[in-house]
Amino acid sequence: MRWHTLYRLALPYGLSAPAVALMLLFLIGPVLAVTALSFTDWQLGETALSFVGLRNYGSLFDDALFLRSIGNTALYILMTVPTTLFLGMFFASMILRSGKMRSLYQTVYFMPFMGTAVAMLMVWDFVLNPTVGLWGLVAGWLGVEPVNLLRTEYLALPILALISIWQNLGLSIVLFLAGLSGIPDEMYEAGELDGADDPVSRFMLVTWPLVSHVTYFVLILLAVHSFQVFESVAVLTQGGPNDATEVLTYTMYKEGFDFFRTNIAAAITVIFLVGVGGLTLVKAMWLEKKVHYQ
């Protein structure tokens, strides 16, 4: 009986041990190591290091390029997240009423999200080329000068935001379709009895409250994804022109792998992790109160 009891008590820990070990090895361990390095002067290739406290963080917040990367990242999030969220809900509502064509529309919209990011960005680079790309051809038809959109300071970041919206719209649509499909017709019938007999009132009084939990999830997912933007900057603009598309993750990459300032890159990583965690925490504390679960 004693061995049976011990076996029963130890079984859950034994089954979870591989997952815990992998989490410590690939998640918690690296985070702790990077956090420790951010308080040192260690650079890639050196064999010695010394503790410098908050000096790395102080130098970052005195750096105009780092501050601009934070501003560009925040602006990118503001451009992509609300637009992708509302367009996802709108197109999901339209697709839900499309009948037999619903599966086709879902596939078409979801394909950009499933594609390889770098390959799609190379296609976008060709499309936006003012000389041989589609944009140059359209500009010629319209009789306007085909400027290089990715090399125009005030247009580069919005163009990257539009590409992100195009890429992530399919995921937003699929998630909202799942939420909208779960709303029973009886809820709309009850809403009509209460005066919700037009599309706007039906949406505000029935649809919106019943998909608030999906909205909450999609909002966090899109915000974290936008905060992690890297591929589009690395492939299309390399932070230019004039640092107009310099974002936090690309600054982190350059400090660590171009300039080999590993201590500064570690400090940026810690700030990035705090930003992602804080973004999720604020949304959880504020939005969770507004969510209506079915």
C-alpha cells in the first residue's frame, strides 16, 4: 500500500518533469542569463566581465536612437493592432453570411498568415519597387512620380504596418469566425424583441458583448506580435530611412550581432520582455473586467 501511495504521489511530478526541464533549459534559464548579463560589461568574445549595475540601462535611455526605436515600435502597434482587430471582425461577419463560399474566403484570407514571412516580404519588396515593380506600373498609369515608398521617411513605417495588417488579418478573421459562430440565433431574436432590430444595435447589444472574450484574446495576440516586429524591418528597410523604421527588436539585433555589444543587447532584451509582460498585464487587468463569457 505504501509503494502504491508513493507511486501515485510521484507520478504527476514524473510526468511533468520533462516539460519542466525543457522550460528551465530553453525559457527560464536564458531569461535569467540575459538578465544577469544586462548588469555586466561583457561583450561577445571576451573572457572576463565585471558588474556595472544599471549603467547599461542608463546609457540606453540617453541614446536618441534607442528612444526613437521605442517610439517607432509604439506607433507601429497603434497602426496595426486596432486596424487588424476591427477589419478581422468586419470580414468575419461578412464571411459568416457568405454561404457556400465561406470555406474559400477563409482559405484566401488565411494564406498570408501561413506563408513564409521572408519569402512574402521579398515579394513585397518586388511589388513596391518603383522601377520594375507593380507600384511603378500603377504610378505610371496614374501619372504620378513612382517614389520609393520604403525609402521615404514618412511612408516607410506605415507601409510596413500595412504589410503586417495584410499578413495577420487572416488569423484575426479565423478567430472571430469561431467566436461569431458560437452565438445562437436565439440571442438575436431576443435582441430584436428588446429593440435591436438594425445592424448597428444588433452588433452593439448582442454581437459585441458575446465575442468580447475573443476580442480580448485577439487584442493581446496582435499586440504581442506587433511588439515583436523584426522580419519586415530586417528584410525591407534595415531600420531606414533615417531610422524611420528602427524598432526595438532590430536595435537589439544590431547591438548584439553587428556591434557585438552583448551587454547592451541584453539590457534591450530585458526592456523588451518587461514591455511584453507589462502590455499583457495591463490588458489583463483592464480588459478582463469588460469581458462577458458565454
